Amino acid sequence: MGNAPSGRRRRFGSLGAEIIRFGTVGAFGWIVDVAVFNFCLHVLELQPVRSGVMASAVAICVNYLGNRKWTYRDQSDGRRTREVTLFFVFSFVGTGIQNGVLAVSHYGLGHTSALSDNLAKNVIGLAMASLFRFWAYRTWVFRTPAEAAVRQPEPANSSAPGH
């Protein structure tokens, strides 16, 4: 029983470190997202949602590299194609959430100022999308080999020693 609190502390400490790394990578991606969004919106004079989707695509690439190389560097089930595919699928769902908030604000509610567009996409939409992405990445994308084995049992007629 004496080990339960230290095990719990270790588990929460590990989760806390993961959240900090995820948040740091996300903060860097957010800077990239905001910069590209405002460049597309104000310099290239593209429409808000188009600018938002383009900015999100660039930030997603930056975030994949950060999460793969730092946040989840020790977690992989060895199938990189699967990992990349799921990362981009879940990232684009997050992009839909983030830019959906922008679209509702800009086109649905008529909040069309640059400040309103940035608040809708880069604060409210980002918060909602980040919660979804954190759950999806840690649950489905960046898994340890042990977690992958739990979710994918071995075939019944395994010829490995001890089976």
C-alpha cells in the first residue's frame, strides 16, 4: 500500500510532463498558425476561412515534427505510416473544429473584424481543437509498443516461444 501514492504521483507527474511538452509544441505551432493566418488574411488578402485552413496546415506540419521529436519521442508502435496518417486525420478534424468556430463567428454571427476573426480562430477554436487533439494523439497516434499490443492482440496460432 505504501507504493500506491508514489505510483500515482509518478503517473500524474508523467502526465503533467506530457501536457507541458504538448503545450509547448502547441504554443510554437500557434505562433506559426497566427503568423501564417494574418499573412494570408492581410498581405495576400485571402478570405478568412481559406487563410485559416492554410495556416492550420502549416502549423500541423510543425506540430507533427515537435510532437514526434519531443513530446512523444519514446512512444511509437513502429508503424510510422499509420502514425502520420492518424496524426494528420485527427489534426484536420481539429482544424475543422477551429475553423468551424471562425466560420460561425464570421459568417454566422457577423463578427468580421480582424480581432474577432483572431479571437474566434486562435483563442476559442484553438482551445476546443487542442483538447480534442491532445486526447486523440495520446489515445490513437503516439502509443507505446505495450499500448499497441493491448489494443491489437496476437493471432491465435502464434509460433513464438512460450505460446
